[in-house]
Amino acid sequence: MKHLAFIPIGFIRTEVAEVPRHWSISDVEGEILLQPEYQPGLTGLQAGDRIVIIFYFHKSPPFSPENLIQKPPHRDQPAGVFSLCSPLRPNPIGLSVVEIIAIEKNIVKIKGLDMLNGAPVLDIKPYISYQAR
């Protein structure tokens, strides 16, 4: 298989040292510092919108086979990595849903952070809620 390479489109900036384990329980605020050349891609987004951020767990230690089963602190039993939101994964990629507070040029102010300061942002997508048919 061909080697995959991703170039960050921006980075997370937050002043908090610790963030909640999951975006669904976070009120932490911060910013996406988008590379200026990507600013036109924000057209159509506004305060109050929810977006999906695909990011890299830049502080995650290297993955090894013994990490396929993990015991998170909030669960009683160990579980497989693919049933968890652990940052310790074969490919340390995260996905979070956040709310836009404001957009100022190439800076997107957001609420609901579960990413550490400096986390590389790989992509931003609109959040589309699932509704049963």
C-alpha cells in the first residue's frame, strides 16, 4: 500500500492544560488557527454551527499490539481499541464535534474542545445530525 501523508490545515489553540475525555461532555473553549490559505473554505460557516474536526493525537505514545485491549478509567472492563475513543490507536486520528462561537478571518473560535493545545487539524466538515427515516 502506498504511504499516506497528511498536511495539517491548522492547529488547535487552547489555554487549558487538561481537556475532557470526549467532546460530548466538554465546555472547553479554544480556537482553530487555520492556515491563511484555507480561510476561503470557511465560507458558509457561522456562529452557532456545529462542525466535525478531524485531528491528529500529537501527544499519543506509539501504538503496539498490547494496546488492542485497553482499560479506560471510566469503564469497569477492558475493551477493544475500536470500541473506545482512546487516543492510543493504530492511527492516532481523532474526531470531535464542536460549536462555532465566532469566525475572525482564519481563526475559528469553538466550544466543546477535547483536543490538546497544538493538535494538528487535518480537516473540518459540517456536522449533519442523523435522523431515523
